[in-house]
Amino acid sequence: MSVTCKPVTPDLIQEALGFYKEHYLPNDPLLKAVGCTEMTHVDRHSTLSYLQEGLSWCAVDKTTGRMVGLQINRCVKIADLPDVAPTIDYVRRGWSRKLSSILCLFDSAFDTKQILTTYKVDKLMRLFALGVHCDYKKRGIATELIKRSMHHAAQDGVMLFAVLCTSAYTKRVCENQGFDKVKDTSYSTYVDETQSVLYKDIDVEEPHTAATCYVKRL
Ligand SMILES: CC(C)(COP(=O)(O)OP(=O)(O)OC[C@H]1O[C@@H](n2cnc3c(N)ncnc32)[C@H](O)[C@@H]1OP(=O)(O)O)[C@@H](O)C(=O)NCCC(=O)NCCS
């Protein structure tokens, strides 16, 4: 099985969206544990818009031509962020309580403005989603997609690359690639704004124990 990595060009966007739905959503350890593995209308809309930014990468099996890995990236600029990060009431906006708590955890685990300020840059490239087909895992595909994304970001003048890892395996890639660990948010002890321990009755499979924010200067 020989695999090549390439940018997600406009002709690959629909296949990428299908790959995200079939191979990323059902397998992300946190989404799986909480049971949020279906693609909602809102998710489809935002994922499509990120893919259309033209910053994402995929892995393709050279023999079959099929997509076997996908990394969706987006660029975040300080000029686009509000002065004060709003506390978003996701439940009032219609999200389920479990998914709302996950979104709050993400907001707490990854503070974009603080990262940009700390690293004194006006924009960063952020990994939004990363998935590899189950038949192709543990062959270095995720590692290669992250390396390609960083290289391309640097060529585009982006000085910082950031990842919020929900999986122990992406954490491993970040550690191997020399990222700085910014923050570890443990699944078992995270307390949301209502002071409830979100994960006390949710079983995130081992070895995935925390959402960890990593950053690397390019
Ligand atoms: C996470 C994921 C993208 C990794 O893809 P991959 O192509 O298998 O990753 P790599 O082959 O580059 O491996 C990365 C590191 O994790 C380790 N790893 C990957 N899968 C592993 C497994 N099942 N058990 C133990 N270690 C594993 C690898 O050994 C490697 O570390 P090393 O280089 O120090 O040996 C893939 O498992 C996946 O799609 N998971 C479901 C979706 C998900 O969790 N996405 C990430 C959300 S942040």
C-alpha cells in the first residue's frame, strides 16, 4: 500500500467531506465516548468552509486512488477575534448538553487569543480535524500530514502552528515534532461552568485521557 500526500484541491472537497464523516467523526475518542459521531448541519457547513480555505491536506492510496487520510486546517487571525472572548451558551443555542460541554471544554483548553499574545504573532494555523482510515493507521500518515501542513503554512508566512489533541496518538506526533505543550485538560477532572464533572459517567477509552493544546513556532 503506497500512499502519497497532497493538498485538498477543490475537486477533492466532496470526497474529503465524506472521509471526515465516515472516518474522523466516528473514531475521534472524545466524540465517540460522548456519542456525538453524526455530522450535523452546522458541522457540515463549518467543515465545508474550512476545506474551502484551501489549507487542508490528504493522503491518497496510489493504487486505488482513494483518500485514506485527511487533515483539515484553518488560519485564525487576531484581527478576526473579539476583544473579549464571549462565554457562549451553547445549550441556549440548541446544542445538546453533552456536546455543549465538549465545546466549552474546547474553548477552555484552547485560548486562541492568549496563544497569539504569548507567541507575539498576529495569526496561526490550527488543525481542525485529523483522521486516518483504519486499514492505514500506524504507518506514519498522520505524522506526514502534520509535517506537510506545517511546511506549507511556513511557506505562506504563518509563524505558528497549533493543535488541540483529543487523541493520545496526535499528542505523540506533537511531542515527536518538538511542539510546546500549552495546556492539558484532563477528561476525568474537567469541570464545566455549571460545576458538573462532565466525564464522570463517560468512558473515554484508554490511552486517551486529556485534551492537550500544543503549539510550534515555524
Ligand atoms: C490519531 C490518528 C490520526 C493517528 O494516525 P496514524 O497515521 O495512525 O498516526 P502515525 O502513524 O503518524 O502515528 C503517530 C504516533 O502515534 C503512535 N500510534 C498511532 N496509533 C497507535 C496505536 N493504535 N497504538 C499505539 N500507538 C499508536 C505511533 O506509533 C506514532 O508514534 P511514534 O512515531 O512515536 O511511534 C488515527 O489514529 C485516527 O484517525 N484516529 C481517529 C481520529 C482521531 O482521534 N483523530 C485525532 C483527533 S486530535
